Amino acid sequence: MADTLTNFSETAGYFTQDVDDHAAVARCLAGETAAFEVIVERYQRVLFTVAMRMLGDYDGANDATQNAFLNAYRRLDSFDPQRRFFSWLYRILVNECLNDRRDRRTYEPLTPELATVGSPADLLEAGERRQRVQAAILALPFEYRQVIVLRHFTELSYDEIAEVVGVPAKTVKSRLHTARERLAGMLLGMEEPQ
């Protein structure tokens, strides 16, 4: 419960940072390049989490996150201060993830976490379950995978997801409903990941 509250407050903090983000962007554009470090520190964790869930690969997620920051820095002058900085940065990350998926030749499953307590059989079962869930998430069409990741792994509200993705909140709810149904079908063995 405490982890959920911490994650929620951290995620909510990303959307209350608009003024600080805009100030950091203005400082960067004025020649103070060190101001971009504030942005990287603020968003690195959440962007990596999203990339990890989108790609299912640690190295790919790390590369996509770094490339998103690099591209954002290079294109800071194209940022519209009337918009939320996180939404703009998120879209750059999504493009990096799409490029990675397009360029990737084979699927590399998520490495199971080693910090699980239990017998070797329990560890094996938990690892297989994580791999199956990750495979099912990766098998979803991108628009469904995106809302699942933003809702369940970064704990954004429907309205926050709508703003980040650029669709109405009703569309977010609809996509989440469909995504959950598809995931349930795949995980219960009614459908095979495509």
C-alpha cells in the first residue's frame, strides 16, 4: 500500500511540475545547458518504466529513454510552452519505442527479478508468470499496450492518459476495457499472443 501511495504521489508530481519544466526549458534555451539535468532527473525513472513495459527489454528501454532525452534536448526550441512538457517528452519516447520495435529482429523476453523469496519451483513459476504477462502486454496492439502501461505501471488517471496520448478520456476508458479483455483472454489461455 505504501508503495502504491509513493508511486501515485511521484506520478502525480510529474503533472504538477509544469512551471518548473517550463523554467528549465527557458534556461536551456538561454544557454544554461545544465538546466536540462533537472528534467532528466525528474522524468528518467517514469520514462524508463514506460519504455521497459513497451519494449520488454532492459537495454532497449535504456536506449529509448536516453534517445528520447537526447532528441528532446536537440528539439527544445520546438516545444510549445502552452502544452505540458511531460506530454511532449512522452511522445518523443513513444516514437523511440516504435523505432526500436520496428528495427528489432527478434523478441527478447523480460528478465525475471531475482529478489523473489520462495522455493526454486516458486521462483520458476513466478518467472514464467511474469514472462507470460509481459508477452501478453507486448502482443497487444500499440494503442492498447500504451494505455495499459500508463494506467497500471505509471498509475496515471484517465484524464492524464488522455492528455499524454492525445485522445479523449472516453477513448482511454474504451481502450483500457478492450486491452484488459484481450489480456485476460490471452492469460487465461483463450487466445494466443499474436
